[in-house]
Amino acid sequence: MHAFWSLVVRSWRDSWPLLVACGGLLAVFLAFRIWVAAQINFEAVAALLAGGNFRFFENMLPVPLEVIATPTGRVAFGFEEFPVILLVGLWTIARGSECVAGRLQDGTLEMLLAQPVSRLTLVLSHSLMTLAGIVLLAAAAWAGSAAGIRIADFAAPPPWQRFLPAALNLAGLAVLMAGGATFASAVFATRGRAVALVVGALIVELTLLLLARATPAVAWLKGATILAAYEPTVLTIRMNQEPAEGLWPDFSQLLFWTANGWLYGVGVVLWAAAAWRFTRFDVPAPA
């Protein structure tokens, strides 16, 4: 147990600058983005998109434009912006790819395996720090949304509690990416190959999702991508249509548990597969 926590502390020392940078940028971006969104005249945007030439762009949105135009929609849609996904992906893919392949490539894995520490302990201690970072990033996104609501010029600002579903959905996406990166790290001998596999898979999944949204003829493709479970805007809107007592969302919605079940479930399975492969098979020779 002492070895386990020693590895966790070492992992924290190595990774806290990246975590602080990603968390800080995430909170600042969301706060600033919400402030900007509050200044946009969505009535003019809706009139522009009403023409047939722009209907394609509206089809790419997760919910109708009139829903996004509401204060709740404007805030929730920030969780789908590219910088948010990029910052979360930076933490999860960097951490996951380091678990085995990164240590193998920089020569530290051989030294760690020479110590009286099991391979499972190496994976679990590293993954615990990665998971703690995911929780902190989701909290930073939620806090950034709350700060953005406070500084934005909304006539009727939505309660910050409403956006907990979006933060939890973001954490689920992060668990999926971290699990995938950790599994790729246990399969490939170099960190570059592990990163390439995860990024390539995400690009393919995103392409399928965009095609499903843009072309009704292939709408069935949405069911072929795990990224379809990342719906922070949809979850926020649906879970606050008839909110439970107080200001909190209605967590009895089946969609919330189904969507997050896929993200967290697949991520945990990939993490478990990485641990199984690392503990059962020989470590690949460094390239």
C-alpha cells in the first residue's frame, strides 16, 4: 500500500502543472464564452438561418436554434465547443498514453518493474491520478459556467445548478478518452502510436456523428458512434424542463443514465482491458 501511494504522489508531482493549466483555461474559456454568448442577437442569427441556404448549419446543431437562443441553451452549448473538448482531451490522452508506452519509451518502466511493485499497482496508481484530474476538470467547467452566468448580461440568468448534467457528461467523455488512451498505451510500444490511435478513432467517430446530423438518409450512423452519448446541451435542456424541487435538475431522466452509462461504461471497460493486457502479456520492446 505504501508503494501504491508513493506512485500516486509521484504521478501528482509529474502531472499537476498540466492539470492546473487545463483546468484554469477550461474555466476561463467557458466564463468568457458565456459572456460573449449573452451579447449575441440570436433573433438576427435565426432570421439569417431561416433561409434555405443556411438550413444545413442549423441541422448540425444538437437542438433547434430557438432552444440554444435561451439563456440555458447558450450556457449548455459551451460544453460542446472545440476548446473544451481539446483541453479535456489534452489531459486524458496525455495521461493515458503515458501509463505504459510513455514510461516504456522514456526508460522508466524497466526501473519500476525491477522494484517490488506489481504491474496492476502501476496501472491503478497512474489511473487514480488521471481520474482525479477528470473530476477536477469537470468541476472547473461547472465553476466556469457559474462564473460566466454571474458576469453575463442575461435578463433572466439560469441557476448555475442546472448545468451539473453537462459537467457530468463531460466527465464521462473524459473517462472514455482516458480509458481508450490507456488501452492504446498498453498495446503499442511508443507513445506516438498510442496517441495516433486514439485521435484517429475520435476523428472517425466525430465524422460519423456529423454525417448523421447533416444527412437524414444516413441518420442511422448516429447509433454507430459512442460520441452520440455526449449530449451536454440535450441533457441540460431535458433535465430542466420540469426540474425537481429546488434548483437542481431532474435526475430521474432515463436519457441521462443511458448516455452516461455508455461513456463511463466503455471507458471503464477499456481501462480494465489495459490493466489485463499489461499484467498478462510481456511488455513490447521499445521502438
